[in-house]
Amino acid sequence: MHEPARQWLLQSRKVPCLILLWALQAAPGSALELGEFSAATLQGDGWRAEQVSTQLEFAADGALKFRLNIARLQLERATTTLTDVSLVCSRLLLESSALGCRASRIRVGGLPLDAVNLQADWEYDLATAAGFIHLSRVRIAGGELDVRIRGSLAGWQAQLLARSLSLGGLQAASERWIAAPWPAGFDGRLDGDFTLQGAAGINRVAGRLRLYEVNGSNPEGTLAGEHLAMQGQFSAHRNGGNWQANFGLEESSGQAYVHPVFVDLEANPASGSLQINQLEGERARLDFQLRQRGIGELAGQIQLVGQEAAVESWHAHVSQAQLPDAYLTYLQPFLIGTPADSLETVGAFDARLSYADHKLQEARLSLRDVHLDDTRGRFALYGLDGNIDWHARDMGNSALSWAGGYLYNVGLGPAQLPLESGAGLIGLTRGVRIPVLDGQLAISRFRLEHVESTVTGIEFDADIEGIGLRALTRSLGWPPFAGSLSGSIPRMKFADDIITVDGALVATVFGGSIRLESLRVSEPFGVLPQVEADIRLRGLDLAAITSTFSFGSIEGRLDGDFDNFRMLGFSPVAFNARLYTTPGDRSRHRISQQAIENISDLGGAGAAAVLSRGLLRFFEAFAYDEIGWSCRLRDEVCLMDGVEPAPGNGYYIVKGKGLPRINVIGFSRRVSWPRLLEKLRDIKADNISTRP
């Protein structure tokens, strides 16, 4: 071969395989010489071969046979060194401008293959520098790979057909060249059909792939998959100096966990698409769409910037989201520890969210016939409709309505709430009235302040109008009261999961008043709300109170003080209480025999109505001077006392007046609070006993 031609071959970017041509034409002149050739080193642009030897001979059948052995072959661009490379061609095709071989056997070390022996068909055209190579049934990553490559001076194209490749094995095989985005602890199988095109580098990639039998979990426990399978197509091409890529998910099945979300793709299979556009100035845009049967659709866009691909902005649109699956899959995991972490849901909603400048900029929520029912029985809303339109900087108009519901078993009627929202707050634009049992809650002010998703404060002013006590106490599971509840709720505030009240909450009931001072409710929507207050009862009509129960009749007025009153989950756990006849009360003081019997029973062991058995049966009611009872509740024990000390280390609960005079004296100082409550519940009108 002439020297210029030899230099061209040695410098060509296409010529690792041209070692063969060099060997075939190593002798001067144009005549073909059979025999052997060896060289210590051969090299070209991007490659270097050491200890090269070739052998060319005629086989017995007249076919031209060729052998090539290379001890070390360095491929600089692939950062790879191959060892013990051998090629055996049993029937070399040699023409005037081309050469090739069918079913040649190749052995190569240094590649992460399951078998070092390969079979290849190849051909090279000397005139056009075009050629192809077909590697069949390459065993790699526990599966097989079929590779077809065609190339010329104008460019090249490769087709890869993958069957049953192990994902874990594929990652291990490729880790020296690329950092495959496949999490540790997972394995599965891959089938694929890929096409790559390019000139100096890759310009276009396209194909279809199928992942299946994907199982595993990462060491942190934040990712897991079981029987995952996905099938789709992808394409990517270079547009100028930037890339554009498209991915389409067509089918999916199995289960996946991405902390804290668990997705059952058997029940809710997903499909969708992702488009990636590389923009100028280290910027990229991702456009995505996801459809999940029984849950809804998600579409949006993400803007990335910098080499670290930091999120600059994003917006997302959730449409036709179906409850309960959307709640159970994607909402509930993020609501654990909040009042909304255990709901039964029905209905549908849409949502739009926008994020930029490191914070949420816009949130829109549209509800359609949504039912929310707390499984712990704390609250519910039915037939919830409307929209919330929130912006980070501007105020917008919103509206909500519902057909009914309850709050701690207290029934709520239909209501419509005109709202303004945005710039860190949500509030009523005007007063509203909400039916509560047989009365109303007239709300004059509601204002919720927040920083992003964290509620920082709530202000609330309202009046209670004519709520029947019988319906209210029945809803709360208390003994039924007669009468109605009216009053005002002064400015109520919520911050740090605590409700406080500016001033006192006053209610008019039983012809007198109940006043709650220093009211404080901690974790109001938690599993066990904690209530603290000082309670003042003034001038309550005992006739109205006792007519509510099967207790017996008492006439007169009653005052009471409950200091340091504490409830946990709406059950009293501590207080210092004292009930007593209203000072200066000039109303009639009468008490029935039935009431005396029941008070005696509530007084604990040893309590007695001091009047002869024979005389008691002839009177239905008696006059009294004072009624008084106190209880210091701690650790489910009530330390009891009465109006004043009585003989025998007792205490007066009812102090009689006139003739016949009757006194109710208690002797037990320590009484079980649960037992006392049980006695109150068990009092019946026909359950009257007379103590001697």
C-alpha cells in the first residue's frame, strides 16, 4: 500500500477495524501475500493496539480464512481497554473495494459480558468508507442483546434489540461509562428496541422499552416496588446544540412506594408522557402529563436551571380528581398528624398550583359535591361545593357551600360562605348564619392567616341564637337539658394549634348565665382536644334544670364556680368545683322527696336524708335553706364537701328549713368520679328508695 493511503487509514476516525486492511496490504506493492504478520504496536486516532498478529490462509475448501489477535486494544473515547481480542473469519469476502465476513467468531476480554465469545457479520467498503457490523445474541446482564451498526463518512446508525436484561446487571455493566439512574436494592427485567443515529456523536435516539418483574427496596426504606411493570416509547434528538426528548408511558401494573405515597397500579393503572427541552443558558423545561384510572389527571411544567438542575418554577393542574382514591393515594400520606388524616371521602375536585421565587404563588381549588367524614367522629361536611382562589400577592373572591355536616356530633345545616382569599389570609366578606341543630350560629367575623401551608392564626366572632339544649346535650352524649342556649362568642383566636378567647364566652341558659373565662383549647382537631377554662354559673333556675332529668323537683336559684376546669377529649379530668344556693335568693326553696333520695344516693356511701322513715312517706316536698356541694377532682377521684360541717364528721348537702325539716348529710369524702357519673346516668323516675 502506498504511504499516503497507509497514513490515511492510520489517522481515520473509522478504523479500529482497519487493522485488518493494514495486515492484508502490509507488503509493498499491490499483490496479495498469504502468511502471517505481526506488529508490536499499531495506533490511530482514538485507538492503540499492542501485540498484534494476523494470519491469512486458504482453507481446504478454497475459502480464504483470516485470524486476528490483539493482546491489548485501547479505545480512548470509550475509556476502555480490551484484552485478548481475537477474530476468526472462516470465509473472508474480499473484493476490489470491499471486504467482509459472515459468521465470524470474536473473542474479547475487558467488557462486562456474560460470555466473551461473540458471533458477528461485518462488511467494509474501502471506496466509500461505509460498512456494517451485526453482533447477534450478545449475552449481557443475564439476557441477550442484538446489535446492528451501519456507518459511513456521512454518519452512522445503530439498532439494539434487548431481551430479558437484568436491570441490576445492566447497571453494573454500564457503571464505568454512565451513572445509570437506577436505585440500589432493585432488580427487574428489560426488553427494548432502540435506534441511535449520529455523525461524530449521537444526534437521535428512539425506541420502545418494557420493564417487568421489578422488585426491591432501597436501604433507606423510602423506595419500594413489587411486581412492577411498565411499557412505553421514547425519542430524543439534538436541536442545534440542545436536546429534546419525549417519553410515553402506555401501560403499567404492580405496586410502588415512594415515601410517603403508595401507588397500586393494579387498581389504578397509569399512563402519561414527559417532554424534556434543553434550552439555552443551562436551562431546561419539562412538560408532563399523567393519567391514572380512578384517580384523575395531572399535567404541568417544570423549569430547571443550572448544572444542578435546580427547580426555578413549576405549575401543575389536577383535573377530574376522583375521591376517595385521590385522597387515599396522594393526599392522606401528607396529612398524617393533621385533622384531615383520617377521612372518608366522596366527590371530585380540580386544582391548580404555581410555584416561583422559592414559594407558592397561586392555588386554585374547585370542589364538586364533596363529602368529608372524619372516621374519628370529630367533624363532617356533606355536599361541599365551591372554589378557593388564592394568590400570594393579590386578594381574590372565593365561595364555599355545603348541604350539611356536624362538629363533634353537633349537627350543622346548609350554609354558603362568601370568602376573600390571598396574600396570606382567607376570610369572610360578610356575616353568615349557619344552622346549628334547631338554632343558629351567626358569624360576624372569620379570618385565617397563614404562611404558605402553615396556619399562623384564626380570628372568629359569633353569636349563638336559640340552640335547644335538649338537642345539644343529646348530640354530645350528655344528660338531656331543657331550655335553649343563647350567647356571644367574643373574638376567638387560633395560633400554634391553640384556641384562645379575648374576654369571656357568655351564654344565657336556664334563666341565668354561664360564663367561660380564660378559655383555652389545645389541639382542637386532634385525637384528644384539651380544654381549660374557669366557669361561672350565676342564677340558674333549679326548677328548669331538674325538670330536664328524672331527678325530682328542686326550686330555687343556683350559683357555681368551676376553677381550673380541664377536659381531655370532652371528658372532665380536673377541676375545683362548688355549687351553692345563690346568695340573697328570695325565690321559693322547695325540694321533692325524689330529689332528696337521688341527692342522698349521689352523696356516696353513708349519705342520708335525716328524717324519720315514717314521716318522710307522708310528704312530697320540703322547704330547704341552702343547697351546697363541692368537688375537687384529681385522678378520677372527687374529694367532696357541702354547705357546712354536720355532726358525725359529715357535711350538709341540703340544709333543711321549717317543719318538717329535712337535711341531706354526706359522710364520704372520697368518691370515684366515674362511679358518680354512672349514677347520674342511671337515675330513673321510677327508681325511688327511702332511707330510714
